[in-house]
Amino acid sequence: MTRYFRAAVILFAFTLLGGTGAFAAKAYFPPPPKPSPAVERAIRSMFGVRMISQAAISPDGEHVAWVESLTGKNGAPSFHSAIYVAHWRSAVAPRRITAGKNGVAASESDLAWSPDSRTLAFFSDAGHPGQHQLYITVLDGTPRQLTHVTGDVSAPEWSPNGKFIAFLYIPNAPRAAGPLAAETRPEGVIRTVTYEQRLAVVEVATGELREISPADMYVYEYDWEPNGTKIIGTAAHGNGDNNWWIAEIYAFNAEHSEAPQPIYQSPLSRQIGDPRCSPDGKLVAFIGGIMSDEISVGGDIYTVPISGGRARDITPGIRATPTSVHWAADSRSIMFSEIVDGRTGIGTVEVESGKVSTLYTGAERIGSGFGPGISLSRDGKIAGIVRQSFSTPPEVWAGPIGKWKQVTHLNSGLHPEWGKAESLHWHTDIGQVQGWLVYPLHYDASKKYGLIVVIHGGPAAANLQGWPTRWAYYDAMSADGFFVLFPNPRGSYGSGEAFTRANVKDFGGGDFRDIMAGVSAATASLPIDPQRVGITGWSYGGYMSMWAVTQTHRFKAAVIGAGLSDWLSYYGENDIDRWMIPYFGASVYDDPAVYAKSAPINFIKNAQTPSLIVVGDSDGECPPPQSFEFWRALVNFHVPSELVVYPNEGHGFAKPADSRDVLLRAVAWFNHYLQR
């Protein structure tokens, strides 16, 4: 489970208490139309899925532990979670690991195995909802609380000798970490107040806690050196949400506090993710590339001497996007997870020669986060993973690469209430482009259907196969008799770093051409009514939806989630402006023209498409004024439109009721304007 899921837990607890200030009053939401029985069945399959947020194999490869979401009354989504562990080779029932007393549910997450595979560390808010503490337990024992902190905690990792556990800690954090969470509402005299994420180390025997990173530095990711005296991490000074894009690699002394030693500073055009120390202590491997979101890591694989120096790209020209790295025990090769052509896979690369080998590629999504990921045993032979697709809900699997054994059957009662999915390819000026096409439920080739085009966020991300969840409102359209197209245009992961960088200084250019070519490819080969095509997306997908309705009249309806209407005003409104300079080449103050040419608001007079716009009132990534600006312009030009603002919601909606409301409104909007 990531810190972003825990952000939803904390936010949910906050909203139950009624919120604060003027927003404590209940917002006015006229109820959306009642859905069809087919959509209601799809909602049950989407909202009823038991999510698995982490699967961790023990170093000896014998046990796998995982974190699963719990359901509330009537099978509704819950913000509680549970940890289970199983000997994956046997048929013995899994055992629950919990710090909760007398069966009381809690939020429990962030698994870490001890080097000897005997003990699990995890975080739990048992007894103190919203405040997680670090616990450890042997597999047949009672959990023991190690910390008594106040603030946000995440990412525990044992030292190589098993005597210490490091973790990330934001003392006295006013909210959950990360830009997806609802932002603290500004009031009073506005000053820059930074809550830094510290690197902390706790001694297992005594519970003694030390903060080893400076108070003015935000640490994002880290890994222990093999000798256990230092910790290698990515970090930056200043605002944590905003400065991930300029983070550098540092060495922190794990034994006592001292100034961190810089190892590597990446060019501004390339971000850093997933730093991992080689077992021989000589190199640090990391993912380097252009990345639009902290939570969505992808690029080439680089190595840099642990003592500092020049980084070397060991996968130049790879026609895929590595997303995580795992060193082999002999330090001669690296195993990595990847996105390739809309699929996920696992490969290896030899550090010296750069020879890349593919171990596994599948159409399903491997992993539980925003990109594929795996957990490996010490020898790299056994993996623990989460597997899912459009047709199969998430479950835990374990075993040798590509020969996994299914461990859980949490979602065996769920069935897809949407049509089949096929990979679709088409060609544009950049070459081959890929996307996923989901057919209407009960497809009949003799009939004509509408089409909904879904643009993913990012743009450095990808549409991958995965079981639809409550956030994927657009998937319900298949149940209601529509084709749904998920394109991966230039700027996406999956076709190499050059492809991902191809929309730099060109938002709304080549990426838009790729999307429109995908629409043409789908409508040319399938019984799709060209007068019943709609578009939707969230974040970058919301921006592209705004852009699309100002560039073409081909779309007859749009549902725009957390969009960006004016890059110039957005630069000063959002909380993460540093992501923009690598894409636009300069700040908006230095080169406003490059921003203006891609701003939908500058072409608003062309818009005729009826548009439903939705946004959270506490969204720091795509602030509500961007949605207001676009909506007001549509109203001015008498374009049918509606704006819905959700109280106490950030960029990622936390409340299931709000997710359902968005889904129902989207379905109703498309059905009304794309009438059969």
C-alpha cells in the first residue's frame, strides 16, 4: 500500500468529522439520473473489488505477504486494510497479521521483510485512526509497536544486519504526503511553510529513533548500502510536492547525523526514480527519464558510482519503459519491470554490455501501483506480484518468473460486466501507436455503436490492462453499449524514451494527432457511428479533452476531469510547477509563447461540444480555477456545459460516494448527448 492510499484514509476520516470553515456546510448536489441495470452491475464489480496494494516475497522466497482492502457494509469500499502472509508453495490457509485488538479493523500497510525472512515490519493505525506507527512481528507472534510518532510515515526498510529499520517520516504533517491528496486550504497571511519528509532510523531492540536527514531536506526514495553504514536516497531542499522533479541522489550516514554527501545531480530534463545499491557496494542503479508525476516512474536504466561521478545509460534505445530495478546477487545484471507496447513485462540487462533479455511479457498489469512492479527473493528466482487485467480482478501470485502460482482468490466472485479488450495499433508521423479497445458488452457486429475516447493522465504514463475500479468511471460505458478506446499517444510510456519525450514543447500537437488517428482507425474497422463519439480524461487527460473540443467538432460530448485550460495562469496557480519546465523548456515568465500555443482557452471560440466538467475543490495539481475558467467560457458562448465541484477532494478523489457521483453523471451526460 502506498502513502497515497493512506492519504485517502486520513482524508476520509477528516471528512467524516465534517471538514472545516465555510466548506463544512453540505454542498448542493442534485442527484444524477438512475443508471441502467447493466451500469449498476458494472458499478458493483468496480466498487466491490478487493484491492491488493502490495505483495512482498520473503528474502528466502518461501513466504509472500500482501495488503488487501477490506469492505464495509453491504460490500461498499472501506478505508481499512489487512495484512496476510502465506507459504505460497503449500495449501495452508493464509494467516492475518494485525496490530488491531479484538477484531477491530484498522489501516495497515507498507510491508518489509527482515533479512532473515523471520519478521515482518508494517505500519498500522490500530487504536489511533489516521496516525500510523511502525510494528514488527514474527510470523506466529504478537506484533510489537516500535514507534510513537506524530506525522506521516511510509516506506520501511530493514538494514542489512537486521538491527535497524529505516522509514520516511514527516513530523507533525497537517495532511497525508503527496500531491494527490487534498491540499491544506490557504488562509491568512500566505507564507511558504514546508513539512519535510525526513529519513528516520529506529533500532529494533530498543525502539530508539533517530532522524538522519537534515531538517531542510525532503527525502523521496532510498535504499541501504550493503554494509549498512549509509543510506542512498533521492532528495531535494524545499517543498516536497514540488521539488521531486529536481531531486538529486545523496548518501546519508545511517549511524549519526551529518551533512549528506551528493552522489549525482540529474539534468533538469531528466528525473530520477527507484535508486538501488548494487550488492557489491560499487554502483547505484536508477530509472532516469522525463517524468510528469512523482508516482509514475519510467525511463531508461542508469548506473552511477556510489562514490559519485557520471551516470551511464545502460539501456539506450530500448523500445520499452523500465519502471523499477532489482540488482542480481552478483551485481553483474539488473532485473527490471517494464511497460512495452501497452503490455507489462520483466527483463534483465547486463550492466557492462547493456545486453537486454526478456523474461516475461503479458497483456495483464503486473503490480499494484501506477506502473508495473515486482517483489523478488534474495536470489532473484522467486517473485511475489499482483496480476490483473480487464477481464480478471487483482490477485496475489508467487513463484518463478512467468510460472507463478495463484495465492489468493479474494475476487473470485467478481465477473467482468463490460466487453472484451483488444490491443489496437495504428500509424502516424511518429510511427506505430498502440491503444486498448474495449468492446461493448453483448457486442453485435450488425449494430452501430458509440465510442468513448479515454486519455490517460501524465502524460508520462500509459493506459494498461487492469480491473476497472471506482475511479475508472469511463469503463462503465462499455456496459452501457459503447466502444471505449484507450490510446497511448506520444508522451506515453511503453515505446522508449524518445517516444515519451516526443511531446516536449508540443502539447496538443503530435499527441493530439496520434489520438485522432486512433479514433479514425477504430471507426474505420468497426461498426462505430461517427456522430456518437465522445472524449474524456483526468488531469493531462482532462487537459487533452479541453484541447480536443477547441480543435475539432468530431466529439459530440466530453466529460472533463481536473483539466487544464490555460497554461499561463496554471503556472502560478498549481502547487507543482517544477514539472512544467522540462516539458516547456522554460518558465512561463521566460517563454509565455510556448505555453500560450497549447492553451485550450486561447481557442475557446471554436468549442461547440457539450462538456461536463468535474474537479475537487482542494486539488493542488489541477486547481479548480482552471475548470471554472473553461466552464465560464463555454457558458459565454452558449455551449451546453455543467461544472461540478466536490468538497474536500484533491486530485485523487478519496470518497467512494464522490466517485460514484462522477460515474453516474458521466454516464448520463454521454447517453444524453450521444443518444442511440
